[in-house]
Amino acid sequence: MIAHHFTIDLEEYFQVSAFASRVARCDWERFESRVNREVGRLLELLAQHNARATFFVLGWVAQRQAGLIRAIVRAGHEIASHGWDHARVTDQTRSQFRQSVRRTKDVLEDMTGVSVLGFRAPSFSIVPGREWALDILVEEGYRYDSSLFPVRRPGGSYGYPGGWPDPHWLARGIGPLAEIPPTTLRWCGLRLPAGGGAYFRLLPYGLVRTALRQCERRGVPGTFYIHPWELDPAQPRLRVSWLTRVRHYGGLRRTAQRLDRLLADFRFIAVRDTVAALSAVGPAVKHVPPVQSAVA
Ligand SMILES: [Zn+2]
């Protein structure tokens, strides 16, 4: 039985990229923190199903929630980096990106005593032309990235068309970096996003289930992602456009129930387990062998 990756982008409900034009970073302190209760619910669900997960944590949140981060580690999950303040890579200079990933890694490692191996860019914003970010990750001591979403999106705010859809090594001259892309669905010759988030809440459950079954037929782990605020129907509503409202607030009441079903239907592990398996076979191998029965 293949074990898939359960991943969480740990950020507050008001830090979502789609709200950036409404909520200035300098105002973040004025909003109520809700992440403790939301993550508590996630930890309960994961424990009920004996699943392990990777939490990509925003440095800004970690600095204010040390107890929560340590509780996640104590529960046996992996802590990885989501950058400092949710700036998209497309809005950063190389120097700003380096400072963000370095500071976040330092804070998380000081807090937990565990090495941070992984990174996921806010809004999957490592797009074609921003590959320098991957080199900086290698230089800053990261072992894997989970930002290249192998889909073509209108507007190009995220998506890495042509990216390999399964875990693999990136051929960067500077050193090896494993890439763990979010899961996509192969359908009628197209590759569609199906790895979690709004696709999980708004579309039929079968979409994510079929995408993960396709991964199993290929013999590789899939990568599911969710945000703590997606389990929080009572979060304060921000005034946003109709489309953002649907994407962000639609289906919040069904998230917990669907997660319960997903965790019953599949086995889940942290990304670091797959990266360890990748490292064991060496960077020259493009495909990763699945990690089987990694959860006792
Ligand atoms: Zn995020």
C-alpha cells in the first residue's frame, strides 16, 4: 500500500495571498489569531487515523506560536518552511527570498531542535523564470522543494507547465534538490490541479481520490495539501470579490468530514520519509520508490 504525503500550509486566515490587497502586512497584528484551534482539530484528525504530516510553517506565525509548533513536533509530524511573511517569489528579489528562507529555517530549528529540510513557496509561486529560488534553497541547506505545480494556469500567478508530476530530483548544477509537486489529475490528455485546497472543498471528493489512485497505479506517492483556515467555518469574513469569496469560503463546513474520509481511504506520511528514500537511491535516479507502511 502506497503512503501519500499529507501537507499543511500553516498560516492564519488573514494571510492568504488573495487577501493581500485588502489586508496589509503591517495590520496583521490587529487580527485575531485562530490557528491554534484549527491546527488542534487537524492534529486530532491525524492522530485518529495514525497519519503523519508535513507542516509548511510561516516564520511570522512560528515566532508567535512556539508552543503550537513544538506540539506539532511532539505529535510526530514534520516541520518545514513556508517562508517568512507569505511574500510570493514573483514579488521578491533574490536577496529578499534568501533572507526569508534563511530566517524561517533558523527560527524553526532553534524552536524545535530539528533540521528543516523542506520548503513550499506561498501560492506555489516558483514559476518558469524564477528557478534561481531553487538554487538559493540548495545554498541555504534545504533538501527538498514542494512549489512546482505542474499545471498551466490562466494569468500565470502559479503553475509550472511541463514540470514532472511525481517526486523527482531536480537537475540543478549547484547541487541536488528533491522536488515533491502537489498532486494533479490526468484527464483526457490534460493535467488538472487536484492536490487539495479549494479543489478539495468545492469539487466532488472523487477528484482527489481519483488523482491519488492514479499515483498508486504509477507506483508513486501523491501530495495532498490543506490550510488550517479551511477547517474554520466561523472565521471572520473579509470583504473580497465574488470569485475570491467562493474560492476561499466555499465548502468550509465540509472540510473536516472530507478529511476524515480521505484519511480513512489512504495512508499518509510526512514528505521527509520520501526524501530519505530518494536520498538512499541517490540523486541520479529520477523516480522515487514509494515508501510503504512507514506508519506503524
Ligand atoms: Zn500559504
